[in-house]
Amino acid sequence: MKKGLFITFEGVDGCGKTTQLTKTKEFLESKGYDVVVTREPGAGEIGNKIREMLLHYNGNISDKCEMFLFLADRAQHIENLIKPSVDKGKVVLCDRHTDSTLAYQGFARGQDIELLNKLNKIAVNGIIPDLTLLYDLDTDIAQERVGLNKDRMESVNIEFHKKVRNGYLSLQKKYPERIKLINANNSIEKVFEQTKDIVLQLIQEKRGI
């Protein structure tokens, strides 16, 4: 059985990554690929409970507690869904993954990046995305797209989200082979054309998945 693919979708809240993930799923399925769509946080029963705390808890969550909750979700996610799916030859499309933790908890919250890299390494247990699609969008425009009904993470001030964006761009410069930058200012269809081209190139490089 041929090994599958693991593709992650990243970007600031409101960048349109979830829409592009859905379109990518539909496109790959039309080509006959077995696709698994998932997200972080919030895959499975434990993940959904963690997601509810992280995004909708009304009380105070310390920065370190937030960090460990994301990491705990990831460890469970990798072991119970992502690794088994990739091992079975499926294409896993994941809405947020390790780069989100670095951008949000590292660059924006100020947690130690080196420490986060070590903790992420423990959580993923050797599973690294074959490709990460980073949808870049001006922070003010992204926040307008989110609208007024915001969750706990989306509700943080604009300066926080600017740090998130800059963090993502720093990561892309550091890992250009894995993280591909996409201009999310364009129309949904134009953004998808770029997304599709990058994904097809990955499949061609991996040959016959």
C-alpha cells in the first residue's frame, strides 16, 4: 500500500483557508483520491472538548495552559487519526497544525519558539506535513471577513493578529520548501487555481499516490 499525503492549511483568522480546504477536498475526490478532512483543535471527542475550552471558555486561560491544550489536542490527533490515515494511503487535509502554534502561541503570545518546536516534535511523533499552504491576507481585511461573531482567539486585539501574520511569514521564509505562500487577496477561484497547482505538483513529485 502506498503512503498517503499530509497537507496543512494555515493563515490568520479570516484568510479563507477553510474554503480552500473544502475545494481541495472536492477536487481530489473527483480525481479518485481517498481524502480525510480534519482540523486542529477539534478532531474526535477529546479534541472537540479541548476546542470548546480554547475557543469558547469565558474565564481566564493562561498562555501556558492554552499552549499545552493545543499540544495535547495535537498529540491525540496525530496518534488516532492523522498517522493511521496516512499509513493507509489517504490524503489528509488538516485545517491548522504545528505552524499555528508557533504563530499564535509563539510569535503572538510570546512563548519560547525553541521550546514550542521541541514540544511540537514530541506531539507529532515524527509526522511532518508534506506540504503547508499559507494563505496570506492583510490583517485588517481578515478581521473584517471574520465579522462580529468572534470566538475567544478571534477576539484578541488587532496587534495580536498582526504578530500572528508576521510569525507565519517568518516561518515561510524559514521553511520555503514545505510552506508555500498564497496571496489570499484574490478571488476564491484564483486562490484555488494556485492552491490546485501546488497540490498537483506535490502529487507529481510523490508519483502515483
